[in-house]
Amino acid sequence: MDVVSLLVGAIGLGAVFLYGCVGEIITEKSGHLNLGIPGIMAAGAAGGCFFVALYVNSLPKASEASWFIVVFLGLFGSALFGAIAGAIYAFLTVSLKCNQNISGLALTTFGAGFSEFMRTNFIDRSNFTPAGKIVSLSLPFAKDLGWFGEIFLSHGVFVYLSIAVAIAAYFVLKKTRIGLNLRAVGESPATADAAGIKVDAYKYGGILVGSAIAGIGGFCFIMDRSKGEWEGSATIESYGWLCIALVIFTLWKPNLAIVGSILFGALYILPFKITATMSTASKELWKIVPYIVTVVVLLIISIKNSKENQPPASLGLNYFREER
């Protein structure tokens, strides 16, 4: 087994998981369990690809496309569509007080369907391959640094951006007043409300920011990981569920999500690296390993009952101010 290629693939795929995981962590810190992350990632993929396709297909040659414009449009479009999908969830659960689990599942179905609708009707994918090569362009000197350059410097900008986003999320949640207020809302919205914190505003903000980040993950999968190949939204949706599992595995900590996402990426692609003779059934069974590991972690933190490693106290519970 080629360990270098395994690590390269794990980091590249891990970036997709990292976007979805960090987005869900921020959302859950506001007290909302968003099971719509798979749909949000699919919607984000559609948004980013739509904007990139409009730009690249307007040029005489796709090779003339500007790296900066392609990256900017992909980032903007995916974050925008992810945030719009998150706004739907926020309106249902924050304003209308709908059940969070049902709203999230409905959003997953809607997001996946919307993405397929956009892919087949409004997105011209004829130039996606050159666009994918532009997005996944690595540092020019990576090949000159041997295995170190191949593992750590051969990735596209969205991989490094995912790590930066995770570090920024950790800093904001732990070191700033905004993060403190958001965590207070997730732990006890009634107490936060009594302290003068605008609960609904923080809930909306957490959901929208988290959804925008998750949406970028969908675009990262299509353009960076798959190099522009997009045959459907089923894979994005399956990755979205792994992102939700990764939140539990990393104990709701964005900094741990960096390592956890790489581990999940390695576990996901490991059967394809071990042997070419492994049956298709065995490869599919291997994909459940990350879920099994997550269950084990959940059991451990439940037994230890450490408050620091528990989810927000009001997670999944709608806040009714009149009951304060």
C-alpha cells in the first residue's frame, strides 16, 4: 500500500468533511441540530458550479479562465446557496418553532433534489474538467520537495482554506465575545435572554454562517476532489451524513475536526488502497467504519460524563421565550 497516496487522498477528501463538520459545529453551538447538512452541501455544490459554469462557458477557451475569478465565484456561489438553504431551516426552526429533526431531514431531501434539478437543467458541465483543474491547482514547487511536498503542498486552495476556516471557528468560539454569546445561547437560551443576548439573532447567525461553510464543502468535492466530474448528488449527500457523525467524533471542537476529518478521509478510501482484489461488498462494508468509531466515541463520552465533551445542553430544543 502506498502510504503517501493514502495521506494525499485522505487530506483532499478530509477537506470536504471538514467544511461540513465545522459548519454543523457552529450550527449546533447555537442549540440547533441541523440534519439538513447533506442537502445544504448539495445545494452549495449547485450554487458554486452554477456561477463557475456561467463564467467559464462565456470565455472563448476554458483554459483562459482566471484562477482568482473561478475560485472567488465558486466560493461565493457555494456559500450563498448554502446560506439560503440554511435560512430556510432557520426560518422553520427559529421563527416557526418547527421540529428540528424533521425540518433538517426535509431540507436534506429538498437540497439533494434542488441540486439535481440545477445540474440537469441550468448548469452546463461541458467545461467542468478544465475548471476543476484550475480549482485544484497545487503549489508549483510541490513536486520538488519529494514526499513532503506531495502530502502537504499538492492540494488546491480549498483544502487549505478548510483548515483556515476550522482554526478561525475555534478562535471565534473560544476567544471572542461573539463565540461566548453563541455558546451561551446553545447551553441555556433562557439565561442568555435574561442577560440581554439577542437569542434569535445569534441562532440565525450561527445557522447561516454554519450553512454557508457547509455549502463550500459541496463545491470543494465537485471541483477539487472530483476535478470537475459531477454525475449526481448522492455522493455529496452521503458525505454530509459523515460530516454529522464527525461532529460527535471530534467532541464539537473545530480544532479536533482537522485531525478527525483526515482520519475519516483515510478510513473512507483505505479499502481502495489496500488491495485491488477486495470485493465491492467488502469495500462498501468498510465505509461504515467511521460510523462505528463515532458510536464508540459517543459511548465513551457518555460514560465519562465530562461536561466539556458534551453537546450543547439545549441542542435540538426550540426556545419559547414565554416559558422563561
